[in-house]
Amino acid sequence: MKVDLHGSRSLRNRLMLALIGGAATLALLLFFAIRNYAAQIAQHTQDTILGASATSILDAAVVWNGAVEVDIPYASFSMLTTPMDDRVFYAIYQNDTFLSGYPELAIAPIAAPIGDRDNRFQTIRHQGQDMRVVTASRTMIGQDGRMQVRIALAQTQDALSGTLAQISRNAAIFGTGFFALAALLSFWATSTTIGQLKRLTHSVTRRGPQDLSPFKKPVPLEMLPLVRSLNSLMARLDHSLSQSEDFIAEAAHRVRTPLATVRSYAEATLQRVDKKENRDAMRAMMRAIDESSRAAGQLLDHAMITFRADHLERQDIDLVGLVDELVLRLTPIAEMKDLTLQLKSEGAVHYSGDPILIQNAVRNLIDNALKYSPADGVVTIHVSGDPRPKISVCDNGKGFPKDEVGALPTRFKRGSNSEGTIGSGLGLTIAMDVATAHGGNLQLSNQEKGGACALLLL
């Protein structure tokens, strides 16, 4: 029964999407982290310079005749120079009295002392622009007592905005590169991980129907339960198959022996029967016994081949010598049918294979040829090693039905022209199984001048 399995979403795609999604999230977090950190550093740098400028202006303040005079040093403004020529505004107060600068520039009600490193920094909106402003104060002693000098120093942020824009672009490029690299690594990681499963799948797919040996190659720990389950299933199938093969072999053996005895009795009885209808009945019975005996014998052969196919006992053999020995044994049978067996070869053909299986396959091919060849026919066996070892058996009989050639090696399948000929439909199946076990194939064809040709490729 064929079960149609429908897969859900690809495991590889799921893993890749998870990894790429994580990489995208990390890339965004990395972008914002870099941008925010860079903005803090840039802002801190501007604040430090702005605070130093305010400090240098306060350091230049002096008390003269009870009044505060401030001679603003050139360096106080030069240190605020930027590539974007940011504008600078300031306002200086003595207590609450405006002394110099831009009176519209608001000053914080509480200004940090000049020695306090935590000067007050704010971002304000002034003349339609965002500005960074620092306020600081200094207490001075004059003839009239203590007085407080306060300053508000502001600077536009065009250069800072440009710097942050450049940092954002670089961070975006870096984040994109990180994402692309992470995506490639995700693809590589998923391919490597799923590749182990694919290799296991290919290993199962490449196996022949009779290969039930366990998987011994190392696999990742996560795949061990699956491989162990497969090996357990293989072991159960192998045990079940072995039991079936043993049963078939034993049944065929037990059937063939009494059939041979019954045939002997039937043949002896035939000699003592005078009536024609009785003799015809005995011949029909003997024919049925022969068919049953042949079927039992080929079932036994097929069971043996099925068992040995997974455990080939390879030997270095000469195919020509092996086939020649078989031809000598079958020649008496061929002569009884007025047929000739002819072996052709171009010299020794050496091959490493299972001699019992190969001889069994060739014997079945020759036996088929003898059955379907007409009297005085010739069965030609040709052994060649160029370009690969092959054995062909050709006759001059009726040939294979053209529309049935592909199905004839199927178990118990016989051609439509086989009526009246003893057979079980296992001979070509045995030859095909032997060829497959040796990594080859069985090719069936008809000769142009008539007759069938079976080519055993090894």
C-alpha cells in the first residue's frame, strides 16, 4: 500500500528564518546602540568644549572700581570653531544686571559655580534653531562686597547633526554588512546541519531492496534516535525476510523430494498402461509434476540468491572457464532435444564475483534458451570482457514478445508465447537479481534473424 506523505514547512527554511530573524534584530539593536553611543560621545565632546569656553570667559572677568569687566579672550570663541561654522551666542550678567552679549538669550536661574564640573547644559530653541547652552557662574569679591558673575554660552548644532548623520550612515552600513554576513552564515549553518540529514536520506535511497544492513557511519547526537530506530527496523525486516526465505527454501525442498518420487512412480506406471486415454492422462500428470518440480527448484534457487545477494562470496574467477564447465554439464540435455550448445570467447575473462550465483544465472538463461529453441537449433553463449564483463545467451527460437520485454524479468511473469512450455516465470528473475547483486543489469532483445538474446552485464 502506497502512502502519500505531505511535508509541512521545510525544517531548513524554519531554521534559516529563525537565524536570519535573529540576525536582523541584532543588526537593528547594533545600529541603535552605535548611534546612541556615538551621539552621547559627540554631545559630551561638544559640552566639554562649550564648558571650557564658558570657563575661560569667566576666568577673564575682573573687578575694577566696583564693577565687573570682562575682556573675552579670542581663544574662548576659537575653540568653538566647527567645519559647519556653527553660530555662537552669549550673555553675561553681574548678579541680575545684563553686562554684555545677547540679552534675549535666556539664562538659567541657577548657574553652576565655575569650579563645578557639572555645569548646567540644556538644549534650547533660539532664533528658530536648536542650540546647546551652558550656564556657569563665578563669585567675585570687590570693594562693595561679593558679587556673582553669570554667563550663558550657546552654540548651534549643525556640525553635531552632520557628524551624527555620518555616524548613522556608517552604523547603517555596518549593520547591513553584519546582517548580510549573518545571513550567509545562517545559510551555511543550516546547509551544514541539514546536510547530515540529507546524507542519511541519500544513503537510504541508494540502498537496494535487499540491503538491510545497519547504518554504521557516525551521525550527530540529535540524529542518533532516528538512526537507531532505522537500524532496529532494518534488523526486524532482515529477520522477517530471513524467516520467509528459510520457509520458502524448506518448503521447496520438501515439495521437490516427494514430487520426484511421484514422478518415478508415474513413469513406471506409464510403461504398464495400454489404453491411450490412460497413457495421455499419465503424461499430463508427469508434465504437471515436472512443472511443480521445476517451480520448487527455482523457488529454492531464488531464495538462495536472495540470501546470498547481500553477502556475496566474491572470488577471482575466469568467466570463460565457469561457463564452459556449465556447458559441459548441460550438453547431454541439449543433445536429447537435438540442440547444440556453442561457447564463444576471445580468451580468459577474469572477474571478481560470486561463482555460484553467476553460474546459477547463466544456467537459467541457457535453460530458457533450450526450452524455446526448435529442434536442430543452436544456442550460442558468448563471454566477453570488453568494455565490461558480460555473458550473452542467444537462440533461434520464437524470441521475446516485443511489447512484453520490459516486464519479463518480473517474478512469475511469462511471455504470451510460452503456452505449452514448462516454466515457472522465475528464470529471468533469478538472472536479473544476480546481475543487480553484482552491480550490473540484464538486457533482453530479439535478433534480426529471429530468436531471443539475453545479455547478463556484470
